[in-house]
Amino acid sequence: MTTMIRERTGRSTVKPPNRQGSGWSTALMLSPTLLTLALVVGYPVLAAVRLAFVQVADQVNPQTGMLERTESFGLGNFAGIFTGESSEAFRNAFWNTTLFTVIGVTAEVVLGVAMALVMNRAIRARGLVRVSVLVPWAIPTAISGLLWRWVFESDGIANAVLHTQVVWTADDSTIFGFISAPFTTVLIADIWKTAPFIGLLVLAGLQIIPKEVYEAAKIDRAGTWATFWRITIPLVKPTLVVAVLFRILDALKMFDLPFVLVGAHKHSVETLSTLAQYEMSNVRYGPAAAYSTVLFLYIALIAFLFVKVLGADLIGRGLKESR
């Protein structure tokens, strides 16, 4: 019957989907999630940004002689960060945060890719190797910091193995020309803990590479390095780029590992997050919010440039374009 109708009318009787109704239904289904994100993420961010512009001053009321606290809005908190007494601390924390990120993430990528290649090979006890590699990543950061603090004690394993008497968590003297002993301890602990995260994500990317590609490379007599650079790295690049981006965003807001391993107010390992925590612990919420806002903008800028330059596919655009 349907065929006869199509032959007589010359067109299909199937109605196109109601895109307007579909859009409203999609928005209705997503509304609980969007509302939750607005309350949990959006409101705290906006409140912190507003608080960053609040300046608090204690002044004596000439009429009553009482000390009164006044609030005003302005850029004084940000001016204090960049040009005031806190500018030196900010520059030091900014340098430490950036250096932590650059050196740490670079080493983690190299070690993570190596771990992924080892875990991806068909060897005996492969499951045991994977579990042992992922153990550091599964340990909580505070526990990891305490473990490495014991390692770098004055009578710890590090000095016993290296035959030195370095006070790793307290000596601010440089040992490699531009980084101090506390900086080195935090860097080693961070690389040990988070390199398996890179390895885990890269392993997932390696397992979706067709075996036929490597078989074709063998037929073409491609060497190991040629296969690695021309086949493995290009095919695993989308996964690797996303993994590196996540690690960069995590490293830029590092706080817990230096705080537990070295301690608070240590100049050589002070980061932007520790400055914000220090101001907040001293009930200076305006400057703390200003530090947090600057860090937020720094992370957002790095993420934007990373996505634009390297093309990190975070929302599956590649799948959509391939269709």
C-alpha cells in the first residue's frame, strides 16, 4: 500500500523529524546536569572572581575611636600581586609552577610511553606488570608524599644509596645549577606517581591500533625506530595529546605533594596554589581569591593554546568529521 502511494504521489509519506521538539526534549533531559554544574562549578567560580575584587581595610572611626573594617571593590588585590610586596613571592611561585609542569610532564610523557610499550607487548606475566606499574598512581598523593619524605630523610634510603649527607627537604642550595634539593624531591615523587597515568592512557591508544599496520611495516622492512616514529606515535597521538593536556592542567595546580613532602612556606617549592592557601589560612580572602583567579586564567590560557596548537580532540570532533 505504501509503495502504491509513493508511486502515485512521487514522494515519500514519511515526515521529517521535528527538530524543534527534539531540541527541547534534549535540553529538558540535560537540565538536571546543567543545573548541578551551575551550582557546583559555576557559582563558586563566579563567587571567587567577585571576591578577588573585594578590598578589605581596617580603619579607626574618628567619631567612635573603634576599629572598623570597610570593604570596597577595586583592583588592589591584583595590583598587590604584580607590583606590591607580594610580587616577588608571586614571581617565584609562578616560576616554580611553570618549571614543575615543564620538567615533570616531559619526563612523565617519556616514561609513560615506555611503560605503555612494555605493557602492550605479549610477554609472560603481562597482567602482573600492568598492575605493578599502576600501583604508584593508585596511591593517594598524601601517602605518596609521606613515603618519599621517609626516603629523603637525612638518614634515609636516598643518602644511603648515593653516599651523601644532603638534607633533601630542607636545603635550598641548588644541586643541578637551577633547581634545589626540595624541588628535586617533589619532582621525583611527582614523576614516580603520575607517569603511570600517562602510560595507562597511551596503552589504551596502543590497543586500538590494528595489527595489520605493523605487519605491513614488517613486510616493507621498516626498522624498530621507523615503525615507532612513523606508525606508533602518529596513531597514538590523539590519546597522547589528551593525556598530556590533563597532566598539564593537574600539574599547574599542584599543592598537596609539596605541602606534604617538603612543608608549607618553602620558597624553593612554593606554587601559586600554596600562595592562595597561605592567604586564605591568614583570613585574607581577597588576595587568596586573586591568586586563584590568576591561576585559573593561566590554566585556561594554557588549555586553549594546547587545544588550538596541537588539536586535542576532547569532544569527539574527529569522529564527527570522519562521517
